[in-house]
Amino acid sequence: MEMIEFCRHLYNDNPSELAFIKELENNPRNQSFTYFYTTEHFLYRMLNRALRLQEIDKLYNLRYFIRQLHEELKQLHNEKCRQMESTKMLYRGQGMPREEFEKIRDSVGGLLSFNTFLSTSADFAVAYMYAETILSSTDMLPVFMEINVQETNLGNNVFADIRHLTQFTEEQEYLFSMGCIFRILSIEQESNGIYRVKLVLTSDQDEELAYLRWFMSTTMHQTYHRGPLFRLAGLMNEMSRHSYAEYFYTILLKDQEIQHQPFALACIHGNMGYLSTEKGDSQDALKHYELALKLYEENSSHDNDQSIANLLANIGEIYMSQKKFEQAISNYERALTIDMNPANGKKPNPGYISNRYNQLGVIYERTGHYEKALDYYKRCLQIRLENMPPNHPDLIAPYNNIALLYDKVGQSEQAVDIYMRILDISTNSLPPGHIKFATLYHNIAYNLEDVGRFNEALSYARKSFDIIEKSSLSPTHEFYVDNRRHLEHLERIVSDFVEHN
């Protein structure tokens, strides 16, 4: 078994743990997974540390044990929950890092979930003793949890009485599986320094929890639908744990079953392309994107048209970074054609279309085709105006591209008009004094100067420099120096004008 070999490798110089691993492998007494989890050997410590710190390589190698332990608890839960009294109190004493405790204290009234298996006791004194042992610690805060479990709140939560399965029956242990969700009722510090945290196990009828589960189920289903290892790799991607994501995608590529699933292979190569892009390896990214594109196109299905369009756009972005502008334009235009003509009666996605227009505008601007660039920037803006509120922050980017292009070609009056529109939106979306206002005021000042509106230019230059002086920018920073020089320049112009008039 993969897990056994992994554990042997970790403890190859520890005879006691090697003997335990052999017992775990052969299980001569037919012991439960819960029994092995609750022994004083490494498994309990390693598993919960890996869960707590998200040590993904260990979790992957322990996945069989995690699944079996959860299923065993689930079976015990289903057998015993009918016999449970209407309300049961369980307790847990532990040490908790201050930073973690502060997060919980700030969330009183909210939900709390543990990403480990959670050991509790039906015996108040046993659990309280564990909290008392932390009182002398300088690194941990002593925490005592009172968990109210009501029969009507069991829902999807999995926990079980495991006294008959452990070596320590006197501790009256109940074990919660991962992902059980509690509501934090209160936190109070007792006179001896122990923090008493009162929790209640949530029910499926809890409105906040119901919404959270709905949101997670819909978003996770949209993103990961091809099996547990796909989900794990995708989750690592979402969490920006790129080395782990690459590790799991590489394992998937070696799977013989995957080799006969072209769309699954295409999905893997698409994600590997993204990971290579994040690492700055554009050639490797291009290789993966083109493999994914080939797989989709050779196994044509209109259900995958959007994936094809996104791959074409990703390839276009790489060609643009390599200054291969003709290839970039070709790929973006192909993507745009798919976006504007979706199959199966679907409506065009305005977000995709506006992004393609924007990227084409960037390419044409970089190649000096300013009229074409302006046309695409305006198309991008128009799509967003038709699908967003008039002061939406996502309008700033296309407005800014248009203003900068007007500035570049010397159409300063038009640039000022657009910058003023950006200023209106920014005032509603950014806090006063934000450094982005300094950039905006700076650009307005330059364009007002170009059209001879010197007093107005000076006013905006002062606003810009006021923000910069209060910011963390060093006086030697290029933007700081440029603003100061421009302000002094405008002050001289206005002063000379007043002096001669």
C-alpha cells in the first residue's frame, strides 16, 4: 500500500514506529481504523499536523486512511445517533496559538469549522485537565470548549462515541470527523486564566450554513467534476499552491485511464499551461496550451467551445509577450469569433468579449495602429457600459486606456474629459487620499497644461503632490521626483503669467 511505504520511509530509523507500521499493514487483531488513529504512535500527530498546516504531500499519501477513518465514524454515527439523548454536552481542552484564538474571538456569533479530526470527551474533568496543563505555557493560550450537541442538529455532521475502540476508555472520547461546523455562542476568561468557549453544533436548517453550503457546492461543481485527484489539484490551483497543483496534475498525466479521456487530458494540459505561465516559463506554457487546444479540436464538442476560446486567448497572450503580434491577433480574433457565436443557443458572455476587445486594443497600440487600438478600446468600454452600473470600478480600465491613448496622440482635451469621468468613478470606489488619485491628478495636470489651462493644471498638480507627500514613497522615488518637478514647473509658469499681467 502506498501509505505504508510512505510511512516506512519517514520512520525507517525508528524501530517502535516500524513495528506499529507493520501492525497497521497486517492488522492481525482486525483492529479498527479508529483504534490505530487513537494510539500513542505517530499517526494521530502526523495526520492532524498535516491537516492543520495543509501539508498536501502527506495528506495525499494518507488519503486512504483519512477516507476509511471518516467512513468508519460515519457508520458508527448512523448506528448510534438514534440512541443519543436529545441534548449532549461534550468538552475539549487544548492549547491554542494567540493569533488563532484572536480570530475565533473576533467571530463570536459566527461559524467555526475545524480542518482536523476533533477529539472531545463526555467527561468535563478529563477535558478541563488538558486545558489546565497549558496554563504554564508561554506560547499557547489555555482553551476549554463546551460543545452543545442537540439531536435535531445532527444533519451532515459526523461524530461518534469511540470509547469501545480506543485504549483509553476512561477518557470517554467522542471523535468528530473533519468539516463539522459549529456556531460560536460566547467566549469568557475564567479567573484562573482559562478561556471558556461555548459552541453549538449547527443544523442543516441554519440559514447562514445553508447558504455557505449552496455557494460551495455550486462553485466547486463548476470547477471540479472529474474525480477526487482532479478536485485536489484544482483546489491547490485556487489556493495558489502551484507546486502541489503541478505535482498532482503530473500524477494524473501518468494515469492510464486518463490517457483515454481526451477532454480530461485537455483540462490537465490547460491547467499545466497556466502553472507554467505563473512560473514565467512561456515556452512550456505554450506547449501545454497547444496540446490542450489540439485535444479539444480533434474531439470536437460544442460543449467545449468556451474552453477553446480561452485557450486561444491564453496562446495569444504568450505571443503578445513574445512580440509575435500577428500570431497574437490571429488567436485573439479566433477566440472573439467563438465568444460572439456561442453554440447550443447560449447567450454571448459580455465579460469574455470585452476582454478580447481590450487585448486587441493593446496589441494595436503597441504596434502603432492607434486608430484601430482606440476603436477596440471603445468597443470594450461600450460592452461594459451596457452590462454594468455607470459607476462600476471595472469601467476605469477601459476609460484609462482611452485617456492614455488620447494623451499619446496629443488629443489632450479629449484625454481630460475621460480622466474626469475616471475621477467620478474613483471617488465612489476608492478612499480619499488613495495613491491612485495622485496618478490621476498627475495625468490631468499634464493634459491641462498641454491645452494652456495652467491654473487648473497647477491645482491638480498640488493635489497630486499632497497625496504623494503623505504616502510611503521615498523622496527619491521616480514618481515623487517627477511630481515635484512638474509642480515647480507649473508654479513658475503661473507666477510668470501673473507677473507679466
